[in-house]
Amino acid sequence: MTEYSELRALAEATASTVGSEVMARRQAGFSWETKSTSTDVVTEIDTWAENAVVELLMAARPDDGLIGEEGASAAGSTGVTWVIDPIDGTTNLLYDIPGFSVSIGAEIDGQAVAGAVFDPVRNELFSAALGQGATRNGDAISASTKGDLATALVGTGFSYKSAERERQAMVLQTVLPQVRDIRRLGGAALDLCAVGCGRFDAWFERGLSHWDWSAGALVASEGGAIVAIGDVTTAAAPALNDALLDLLDQAGV
């Protein structure tokens, strides 16, 4: 438990330090290019941020492993692996829209034990450690108590691949009429934190990568939400979880 707290503190310090510099670099201007599709963007800030996160983590814990979205990788020898999304929500960063973050998770033998997600636009630092709850800027957070799906605000996200986006649009034809409304903020890490603090009553997304959910899923679950990781990742207020899963099954997710 003590180690979890130490990992959490390091994730918090690293995410907030790098995230604060991200804002300065955003205002100064930056270059960018595409990755898997013409709409899947990586900026020079993403690359800088991952290098900066790795440098800070390795200075503190040089024998840990790590995996990052932009290619950082090390096996490590301690059993601890850092899972890094240097900028989750890069398209929002590109267009100067709120909803991007620096996300850093720590896992031991494949289980998330600590993590932090820093939103530099709202200056909000979400963090959690296994068995120790979740916080926003140091204050405890908790998931929604909503039990009625018809009045639930539900978040989701979309793929960069056109065929998958078409499928996701069809899913919304079933889901949207049966909930209060749908929100698409553009970054899974902050979406999961939104469930953890009750801003969203529930959330789902298909096709996430490990770094998209590692820290955010722990924040959501430690906030009291029910989280399931898979081809479709879901997070929901406990009283909504079964209804959400039934609705997604009905929609063919």
C-alpha cells in the first residue's frame, strides 16, 4: 500500500509538471503529422511530452518498465510498468479545444495500482491508488448514484477508422433515444475521470489502446464506478451498469 501511494505521488507530480509545459508549448505553436489514418494526428508536443514523462519517471525509478503511445518502451526489473499517454485527446490539442490530458498509469504484474490524469486547460489533477480512493485536486471524488438510464448522461468516443465510425454511428441510433443525452469529449482518460467524479453517469468506447485507459480506469473504479476493460470498455454508476450493458447489447456494440 505504501508503494502504491509513492507511485501515485510520482504519477501526479510528473503529469502536472509535463501538462503545465504542454500549455506553454501549445500557445507557442507546433508542427504535426498523421499516423494510422488522415485524421489520426501526432504533434511534436506529443513526442516532447512522452520524452519528458519518461525522463522524470526514469530519474525517480530507473529500473521500472514503461510503455508509451509514441513508442517509449523498457522491460524493467521491478515488476512496475508505467503506461503513458503523453497527450490523450491530441485532436483537441490541435484545434485548441478543451478535453486533452497527460495520462500516466502504474501497473504491477498487469494490474493498475496507481495513476494520474492532468487536464491542463481546467488545471484539474485526477489521481488514484488501488484501495485508496480517487481524488480531483486532492479532494475525494465519487461516481454518480444515478439509477435511471433514461435520465443518464452517457459519454462515448469514436474511432479514427471510417468503417468503425459508421458502425459507431449506427449504435447511437439505438442508444441515444434511451438516455438523457450523449457527450463526446475526445479523450478517453478524461472521460473515465468524468465517470469517476460523477460528471458522466456512464461511458463506453470500442477499440481503446492500453495507454488510453490505464490511469483513467483506475480513477473511475476507485471513485466507485463499475469498469470493464475489453473490446468495448465501459464505466458506469453501479446502479446503471446492468442497464448500460443491456442497452449496448441491444445496440450490437
